[in-house]
Amino acid sequence: MRIIITGTPGTGKTRISRLLAKRMRLPLVEIKEFVDDNHIFRMEKGEKTVDVNRLRGKLLPHLAGLARAGGYVVEGHLACEMRLPADFVFVLRTHPKKLRQRLAPRHYGRKKLDENLEAEMLDYCVQRVESVYGIRPLELDTTERTAPVSAQIMLKAVKAKKKKLDAPDYSSELESFLGLRP
């Protein structure tokens, strides 16, 4: 079983993927840790920049070994930027107001915070998965769900081979954010 979990920062990817991997008895690959452990980044203006092609090149052989041993769960917002072998691709979604609250403790600058909120309102990760993987991902709205509940829903979706979960639409929030409506 090969499972990819992606979404904008703050949607619960790390907590949920840890629970799902544990429940499924699969190894978890956290892209952020993989990048750090393998030094697949460069510093630009105080922030890490990752070469996605280089990351994919290093990640694929690692995942091939895990797949031969029974599968894996891969977690990270960069998972939507590169095609990885997958049986299921989940995009975690969170209402922008709740996402803003979740991101507040990270002390992002205004620009980075706005970029992440815009990405969520624009369905960025969903669109990237559709483009990169050529499939419609399973969207899971984590706005009012705990990590254990979300992991359980994902586990049931995998077992039932579901093709659809939630369908969040934050277009009205985007219009307000952009000042297009009051």
C-alpha cells in the first residue's frame, strides 16, 4: 500500500500521517525530515529552498525499497509537486479562518502566511495533484476533525477503496480575501 498525504501547511498532515502509518503498520516518510537528513536544500534569504527534482531523485529509490517491503505513507506539502508511486493520494484541507489560527504559533511573516492561505483558498494542492499525478485526490476537510478521527476516516477510505471524501470550497473566502466582495 502506497499512500501520499499532502496539503498546505497547518492542515494536520504530520499528526494524521503518523497516526495512519502506525494504524496501518507502514513506515512513514516525512518529506521535511528526508530533506534535512539528506541535505537536499539550500538557504535563500533565511529560508530553506528545496530542489524538487533532486528530492524526487533521492526519494524514489528509498520508496522503491519500502514498496517491496509492503508499502509506505509519505507526508509533506511538497508531495503535490512531484509524482511519487501511489495507490492513494490525500489532500488535507482546512477552512482559511481555522488555518490562520493553526499557523499563528509558527510566527510566519505576513507574506508567507498570506501565501499559504491563498494556496488553500485556490485549491492549490488539489490542482497540483491533478496535474502532476493525473488523478483526482481524496480531499479530507480537517477543519473540525481531530487527528485521530481524520486518520480513521482515511483508513476506512483506503480499505473501501473510496474515490471521493469531502469537497471543500473556499472560493467565497478567496473573494473576500482579494477584496472582490464585502
